[in-house]
Amino acid sequence: MAKILDLVRAEGKELVVIAGSFAPNGSSAVSAASNKGTGFTVARTSAGLFTITFTESYPDLLSAVATLQLASADDKYVQVGTYTAATKALQIRVFDASDAAVADVDANANNRINFVCVFENTAA
């Protein structure tokens, strides 16, 4: 079944925006019920490492931004990793600035990873 996509008004053709968020769950798997947005699923790959898998495959990722929303102040930050069109997957890493290592985010109703991705839907 073909997806019906809303038009994105932009300087360019065939752009697709996918935005969403999910709630990290400490050292446990991400609950799909915590996902906000559509067109993706999320898996905790290992400590501080998440894989967003998009429903559709897009040839080119033009831009990706991820932010960390925390209930209380902490020295963690997120980094966007590799996008692989063949597997429809984008890697997100959470780092602890105090020791420069990947780190889990505690489970909390107000802890989330937010992201916005802009894809080109045609091969350049």
C-alpha cells in the first residue's frame, strides 16, 4: 500500500519530513507505546545506542537533528550517527559528557529523545 505524503514546501523536490520522539527506558528495551509520531520504530541496540528504523526507505538523508529532553539537569547529550538507506536505519547515541562514554538515560515519564529527519525521496 502506497503512503500518502503531505506536501512539504521547500527549496527542493520530493522532500519527506519525519519527526518523532521516544522514551528511553534505562537499560531496558524502548516501549513502542512511548513513541510519538509515525513512520518509525525504535530499538535500544546497547547502552546509550538506539536504532530508529523508518517504515519507508529514502535514498538520501539531507538533515537529522536529535535532542535530549530530561526531567532534571544532567550532563548527557545526543549525537546522530549513521543513516543506512538499505536497512532504513538511523543510529542515535547518548553520551555522558563527564566521561565521554555512551550512557543510558533513566526511565522517566519526562525523559525523551526527540528527532527531526529530512529525506530526499528520489535519487539525486
